[in-house]
Amino acid sequence: MPQLNPEFFVSQLFWLVVTFSFLFVFLWRVSLPRIGNVLEKRERKITEDLTAAKELQAEASQIQEEIEKQLKQARTDASEMIKSSSIALQDKAQTELKKLDKELETKIDESAKAIDKSKSESVSQIQDQIHQITKLTLSKVATFNVSDDEIKKAVSNSERSIN
Amino acid sequence: MAAKDSPLKQFEIVPYSNTELGNYDISFTNSSLSMVITVAVITLFLTLTVNPRSIIPSRMQLISELMYNFIAQLLSDTVGDNGKKYFPFVFSLFMFVLIGNMVGMVPYQFTFTSHIIVTFALAAVVFIGVTILGFVNHGIKFFTFFYISGVPFYMHPLLIPIEVISYLSRPISLSVRLFANMLAGHTLLKVFAGFVVAMPFFTGALPLAFIVALTGLEILIAFLQAYVFAILTCLYINDAYHLH
């Protein structure tokens, strides 16, 4: 078996020491730190990105909260505005109505007064005319004189009975 | 069977030069060439693939990172935080054995891990290093490693020699495991390759199919043995920190 032939033992050991030492030193000093650095860099990048993402998320949720708050505020403001403006409108309408009522009332009163006045005027006119007609009729029909007072009395009596 | 057709011929060492250092022959051989190729492959791969240092790795960079993480995970699982300083060594050991095995799987390439002297040297480095580490960490108390508490006192005369022997046989089991696996696998491949040539007509296709399957198995074993070598080294380092 060639493995047990000691002829090349020293040579193999020598080259083993040379090659393995070189490999060990090279990996230790060059290759492994490089790979380690890359892995570390990646790890750092990932954690940085993750924290940045978390921060952004927190910021976004804060903004969202703010928006919701503002929306809520806007909604309450709007409903309050609607409420107050409708109350104001109602008040205005009521006062307008009252004013209109008053005006109408005065107008009604005035016209009632005018009507009353014209009525009484016409009544007195009618009475006068009735009086004169009665006087005229009597003077033509009857031979006796009737005083004005008596005629007036009779007319008012008949008027009362009509009424 | 002629000597040149022996399945063990592939393990013969062929010197390419006649170099001597003092009285020692340090000729550059096919074994040395394999080692140099292995080291070149590892260093070039790990350097070139990670060169862009991308945050989002290319596939090749990902392979390097996976290897890095694989051994880092192995060390932290077995040794814990103490293991970090041995990472370069365990990683080098794992890569050296793994790529050495893989280079050996290339046809006509010499497999230096199939030589007991090489695997024993690696195992001896681990054994001596771990023993020194144990003495540095625990001083004379390191010897309590061989003393198992919780057994009846009259068992100790039996158990302590067993513990000592099992401790001393660590480098042997570590090196022989790798060496024997590589030796057996490559020999088997060569034996079946011999059948392909020796069998008449097309019946040689049968051992050829077997070789294809065996090659897959050998690649698995090449990885597995490198893994076993690395994990046992980790466990020995752990023992040097935490005695029983």
C-alpha cells in the first residue's frame, strides 16, 4: 500500500504545512473578514431598513389619526353650523311672520274702522234720506204736520225693530 | 493482475522534482500538486465570488456565504461564544478537507486525503491544539476530564484508563476515519473500472452504471467526511472548555 511507504512522508508533511498554513492565514486575514463584513453589512442594512419602516409606519398612523381627528372635527363643525343656521333661519322666519301678522292686523283694523265709518256714514245718510222721504210722504199723504222729532223717533223705532 | 493495473496504484506518489531541504526530501509531488490546487481553488473562489461585496449576493457569493454560515453555525451550536476565535481554523480545516476530497473526485487527480500521513498530521494538530487549550483553560484540573463523577468508586480504576485511552485515540480515529473512507471509496471505484474493461461485450455497462452511482455516493462521502472532521474538531474544542 503506497500510504505506508515512508519515502514521501516528509515531503507530504512539508507541503501540507506550507499549503495549509497559507490557506489558514489567507482565509483568516483576507477571505473570512470579507465575507463577515458583507454579512454584517447586510444585517445592518436589514435592521436599519426595518427600523426606518417602523418609524415611517408610526408616522403614517399618526397622520392617519390626525386626519381622522380633523374629519371628526369638521363633521361636528358642519352639523353645528347647520343647526345654528337653521335656528337662525327659523327665528328670522318667525319674526318676519310676526311682523307680517302685525301689519296685517293693523291693516285689518284700519279697514274695519274705515268700513265702520263708511257704514255709520251711510247709515246716517240712509236715516236722513228715510227721514226726508218719510217727511215728504207724510206731507203729501197726510194733512197734518208732524214734527221732525216725532219722525226721527219713529224711524229709529222702526230701525230698532228691523235690527 | 499486473502492478500497473492495481487499484492501489492511484495512491502512489510521483515526484515532479527532486528538492531537498537539509537531509530531507521535500520533492514536489502529485500529492503536493493536489494540495496546491485545493488551496488555489478555495482562496480564488472565496476571494473572487465575494469581491463585489454585494448586499444582494450573486449565486456564487451566496455559496461562499452559505459555507461561512454553515461553519459559523456549527461552531456556535457546539462550542458557543467561545468558539468564535477558532472559526478561521475550523473553516480552513473544513474547506481543506472538503475541497481536497472533491479535487480527488476529478479523474486522474490525486487524493491527498487518502494518505494517512496527511490526515494524521491534521488530526494531530487538532489533538495537540485542543490538549494545550484544555491545560490553558483548566490547568492541572484538566486531568479531571478522565474522572467520571457519579459512578461507584471501585469503577474508577477501570474507567480512568478507558477514558485516557479513548482520549489518546482521538487523533487516530479522526485521521483513520477520513483516510479509510477515501481509500475504500477510490479503491472501489478503481475495482469496478477494472471490471468495465475486463467484462466481455456490453456487459461492461453494468459496472459502469455502478461506477456512476458510486461516484454520487463518493461525492456525498467527500462532503460528509469533511463535515465529520469539522464537527469533531468543534466537539473537542468544546471539551477543552467544558470538562465533563
